[in-house]
Amino acid sequence: MSTETIDLKTRLITDFHAREAVMNGEASSEFHQKKRAGLARFEQLGFPTIKHEEWKYSNVRDLISVSYDFNAESSIGLAELEDLKVPAQQANILYFVNGRYNAELSTIISPVEKITISSLADAYKNDPARVASYFNELTKDADDAFTALNTAFTQDGVFVHIPDNQSVEHPIILRFVSDAREKNVGSQPRNIISVGKNSHVKIAEAFRTLGEQRSFTNAVTEINVAQEANVQYYKVQNESENAYHIGTTQVRMADRSHFYAGTVTLNGKFTRNNLNIVLDGEHCDAHMYGLYFPDGSQHVDNHTVADHQKPNSESNELYKGILRDKSKGVFNGKIFVRPDAQKTNAFQSCKNIVLSPDASMNTKPQLEIFADDVKCSHGTTTGQIDEEALFYMRSRGISQPEAMSLLMFAFCADVVSQIKIDSVREYLENVITQKLASK
Amino acid sequence: MLSINDLRASIEGKEILKGINLEVKPGEVHAIMGPNGSGKSTLASVLAGREEYEVTGGSVVFEGKDLLELAPEERAAEGIFLAFQYPVEIPGVTTINFLKTAVNEIRKYKGESPLDAAQFLKMVREKAKLVSMNDSLLKRALNEGFSGGEKKRNEIFQMAVLEPKLAILDETDSGLDIDALRIVAEGVNSLRSPERATIVVTHYQRLLDYIVPDFVHVLYKGRIVKSGPKELALELEEKGYDWIKAEVEAVG
């Protein structure tokens, strides 16, 4: 039985007020007012239980049963990160250790006079009004306790601001490292990304854990995509067997913009990704690709929303999963087509291979269509490996395990090939190959 | 080379092969003909090791080894090749990568070191030329979106690359127009040698105009009911299978 006398919610609320008490004048700032509103929202909502429709298959009881140090120091250096890092290429690489920016480890090579790439904390120091105006704008109506909690406790993350007509040559790679070597650690990064008209950028978030203690990451990313902009955004989770991750990416798209998301979950005890895209423009297109490959007793839950608000836009979604051992997967894909959004095209597909009788997958497509001239389709499949394909390969001399690996790698390739940052894609291919060879 | 003795096999409890006897020597081409449902494809599948079929009796010895004890991949490595009636589409795996894996897995089985990329490519290009296989198909996902003719040609191409001792062609002519048939047959013929043997499973005689067999066997109701020289195929073409059926029924 638990000996915790104070639950995590109470502990967090108490912590918030204790911090607020020593803030002096800063407590009245716009930024802090937003955080305070976040806390109130969190207080009201509380952590979800499985009675909550959005959390029916994902129980956070285990996650909130212990406490985490949200201010843990870490002496981590590049040497320890060597085997964790995504292979280098010419890129802006920003390290966040236990949720805080580490300037020493980071490299920013894009011209800072043209575009802003900095930690949220630094950006706030330089221009509090600008950061406060962006902060929580896209997520302000979120009906989600974890987003509200992140808002209340926002300290750091990345702040990217790209003016109009800029093509950012080098990708921006954000590496979030939880140093859980000594104790349970928590972090709540908030990333704010604003991409100007007709600008292009590629951004990746990569999450890793060091050590065997628990880590809890509660991440929120807000991405504003202006007219005609093109954003490629990837999230890669390769965390530990004791890593708990809740993440929300909230996107707003304007006319004629393009947004590509790739969400790949390779390891982690408990992962919940919310990807919410509001297509708030005409002739824009959103693409969502996802891949999850849990084993052991890992749990991966992807919730996506494509919210079509204006006419003539398109969303296209493909999620794929391979589930081994006793792992569990959840996919919930919502498509909203609002009354004004005539001529919407919305496609959704979720395909799964379940390799063990003890593994399970829950899929739920959810289409809510309020316009009449639309094309929408959805489909989910859950099955085993194709026996005929397996026999075909074996009949050519390829051993059963090797044939399985090839088939599963090919299954993943539909999603992995969509990742347009070479070093990230190669990293994923390597990890997937290793993981396939491990059984 | 191959010695099949009283082979019996069933699927889902239903006996399909009811005692097959067949001897194949190096250099020979055997045609197995017969009406639909006689067990021709079952025989091909059982030899290649398809697991849905249960072998309920008899033996198959290939080059001195008990074939039925071997996994499909071991049979392939020992030199058996099945050209599929319905080649499988495998999205995401290119033909070239698939074949490279196959070649090197077989080399590993034989205790040989893997071919490097340059050696492999050189070999593959030569073989592709042999069966008029377009280079662009090699880079595409295996059989995905291939026409019927391209799929069958890909089978023969794979055969050319893997150089089996015994090739089994399962209804390779089905779904091919006459030009495709000729190209496929030329590929098969170019691989004929005194060391290699071929079993051609077919419903129609026309493939045998191009791949001329040494022996023709008629399979009916799970047994080889008649064997003869290549002229038997012509007789079947002319007279159909009814006279064979009548003969068998008469004997009881």
C-alpha cells in the first residue's frame, strides 16, 4: 500500500503557491497571470481517471502514484550524452536537461539576426511582452489537465520565431534528456514555435532518459503556422522502461500552409501523445504520420485531432504500430469538419501488427462532420504478420527471424520515410533495426 | 537428385496427395500436368515446405537428405526453388534488397562469406539481362504494382540469381500472354544444365512448346496415373483429360 500521505495534485498546488510567494513584482505579470489561470484549470480538472472519455484506455494512476523532483540538478555532460544523441549533422541543436536549457551543450548555427531560436527562459528575459503574448495562446481553450499543469509550471523550453519569407536551412533539433540516474525526476517543457508567412522550417523533438529511476515528462508544444508556411515537425521518443511521458502538440494553420507531423514512439513505460491540428485556413494541408513499437509492458496512446474549420483543406493521417509482449496501444483519431468547411478532404488510416497474444490495440476513429460536401475516409486494421509473405521470403532462403525483421522494417518504412531530417530518419532506422533484432 | 516415395499430404484433414512416386535425375525436365484440383500445386507447395500442408506419409529425399525434415529456408539453401503461381507483393522491401538478403542468407547457410555490394550488383545485372528484366523494377518494392508478366519474370529472375539445383515452376504460364510466356521460357531454358533439374507444373501444353520436357506425368486425384515422353503432352492437348479420367475410373 502507498505510504504517500499527500497526493501529487495537492503537492503540485502547494508547490505553486510556495513559489508564487517569493516572486515579488513578477507575480503580477501577464505571463504569471496565464500560469495562475493554468493552475486554476488544473485544480478544477484534476488528474483524469479512466472514467474520463479521453483517458478510457490509459490509466495515469501509476504515473501519479509517486512524487517527482521537478527542479533536479544534473551534472550531465556531452560524454554521458554521446550514446543518447541523435547523430549530428549541420543543425541547430538545443539540449534541455530535466526541462532546462543547457547552453553549454547546445549549438545554434542559424543566423540569429534573422530568426529567433532560443530557450524560452532567455526569450522571456529579453522580451517578456512578446513571449507572454504567444504563451498558451493556442492551448488556452484546452480541456486537458496535463496541458493546464504544464501552463502553470512553465519554466523553459524552446522559443522559435521565424519572420515572413525565411527558409530556415538547418533543422532545429531539440533534445530533451531526463537525468533519472539518482531520483525520480519531472520536467514540463513548453515549446513555442511561430512560423511566419511563406517560411519553411524543420523541427524535431527527441526525448531520452538516462538512468533507471522514474522520469515524468509533461510537454506542450504550440506551433503557429502562418499563410503559405511549410513546417515539418517530428517527435521521437526513445525513453527508458521507467519513463512516463504525456505530451500535447497544438497546431494552428493559416491559409495555404503545409504542416507535416511525424510522431515516433520507440520506447517508454507510458506514453500519451496528443496531436491537435486546427486547420484554420483555406487550401491548407496537414499530414500526420505516427509509428509506435512498444514491447514488454509498455503503453503507447496516440490521440490526434484534425479540426477543419475552413473550406478546401485536406488532412491526411497514417499511424502504424507493432506491438510485442504484453504491450498496449491506443489510437484515437478525431476529424472535425465544421459547418463552413465545405470541400474538405480528410483521410485517416491506422494499421497494426500484434505479435503476441498478450499484446493489445485499441483503435477508435471519430468523425464529426457538420458540412455536406466533404470527402472523408478512415480505416483501421489490426492483424498478424502476413504468413504468405513470410513463406515467400523463406522459400528464397531467408530465415524466419530475418524475414520477420525485413517485413516489419518495411511496415515501419511507410512512416519513417516521411521524416525529412536525414539524421533523424537514419537514427530511427538504426534503433528500429536494433529493436527488431532484439527478439 | 529427387526421390519421392508414396508421398501423402492433406490440408485441413482432407487428403490431397494420395501416394506420389517420382524420380528426378540431374539435367531432366519433368512436366506435371493434370486437371484442376488434381493436386499439382499441392505437390509443388509440399516440396517447397509450405506449412499449411500436413505430410501424412511417404518420403522425399533430395540429394541424400530427408527434405521433409527441413524448413523452407533450408530447402532453398539446399537448392530447391519454387516459382510461385501467385508471387506475393511485399511493400517496403525492394527486389534488390530482398535478393541480396536471400543470397547472403544462403551463403551463410553454406558457410560462405557474404557478397559485397559491388560483387552482388554485378551478378544481379548479368542475371537481369538474361531474363530481360528491367533495372527499374529491381529498385521497386517486391512485386508491388507489377503486372502479371512482370511478376512471373521476377520469379525467373530470382531463380537465375539463386541458381537452384531443382526448380519447380508452379503454373508459371498462367496469366501470361504469348510474348511474356516466350521470355519466361527463354529464361528457364537458359538456366538448363546437366546438373540442374526442373519440374514444370502446368495445366496447359503451350508452355511445353517452349520448355520441352523429358518426361510428362499426369496427376489425377492425388496420384500420378500416367507417365510418358513429351508426346504425351500433345496427346493431352488434343484429347483433353477425359480419356485419362475414364481410364482411371475403369481400373477402379
